[in-house]
Amino acid sequence: SDLPLRRGPRYPAVPPGHVRARQSISWHRVTPVLLQTKTGSYVSVSFLALRRLGISIMQDMQWSCLEFGSLSSELLYAVLQLRTEVFVVEQNCAFQDTDGNDQAALHVSGHLDAELVCYARILPPGLKYSGASISRVLTAIKFRGGGYGRQLMIAGIGYCHQHFAGESITVSAQQQLEKFYLSMGFVTVSEPYIEDGIPHIEMLMHWPGKIKFGNEAAKDRKRRL
């Protein structure tokens, strides 16, 4: 089922004097983008240059959250191929990606024009942690830098709340991504540890209304260390 997400304008407004984006846009990191100036002419600017100008442009992502048995053979192949491309080949990490948990997971995927852009899986409470957990979070290499990782986590958190209301959410995050997950509302609840040769940290998001503050939060962290 698809999660109804609140969306803003398809193309956010840009300040006066800046360029206006034409709607037929390729979203590769350095692929030229046609932009219309105030005079009506078009210029070619890379997506990376747009980011440096502070102009953020998004296409609508098609989201799905499916049980393992509902994945088509084509989508399952694309997911496993992308997971191997990122976690095994790109990160030069020889580990068992298919760990036996996929059958119990919910699989969140984002597509643009039928192409898999980003993916994460949600494990139900009790399988690995007491609450739900989000893992295998990735964005295809050519789509990075467009904010899709943040969109993916917003969707994943929303699906967790939809399917496992009242449960906390845990991520075993690569340590280099700690600031990103902090910005998403997670808190760090462990010291760094090595997983598959890469430094990780455990991070937690409490269900809204169950957030712990002050001494209570400190005691909770100590129990986990």
C-alpha cells in the first residue's frame, strides 16, 4: 500500500532573478539541465551547479511498501542488484547481504520513471530489536545529491508508524552518517562498534509521545551501553 505523504509544490519557487526550471529534467548528478532565464532563453547547467546555487528541484517519487511475497520478480532482482552494488562492491565489503530477514521485512522503494532510485527495508518489532528497525538504506549512485535519501527516510519512518504504531525505530547506522540520522530525529544510544568491518552506531527514534528527556534518557542510554 502507498503511504499518503504531504507534498509541497512540484517545483519549489526560486528567488527573483534566478532561473526557472523546464519540466523535462534529467536527474543525474552532473547531467546538463535546461533552464529558462528571465528573457525566455535556455541555458545548460549541471544539477551539481544548481545545488551550489542553493536551488533545490524535485521530481515526484513513486513510493511502495511491500511484503516480501508481494515483490515482483523484477523488483526483487533490482533491489538485490542495487544492494550488492552499494554494500558489497562500492563499499568493498564481503558480507552476506541476504541474511534471512528479508522474508519478514517490509520493502520500501522509490522509483522515478520506473527506475529504482532508493530503497530500505523495515524489520518488524522483535525480529532484531524490541521495536521496529530500518536497514539496508541506500540511494543509487547516479541519483545521489538530490535529497532522495532524506525522502526515503521520511517515507520509511512514516511506514513504520503506519504498520507498527507505538513502536520505537532503531537504525544500525554507519558512524559517518550520524549527523544525517540526528537531523532525522534519531538519537545515538551506543558507542561505536564494528559491523562487517565498518564503524557503526545504534540510533533510536521513540514513538511520538514517548520521548524521554533528561535523567530518564541518560539512564536509558546507560542500559544500552
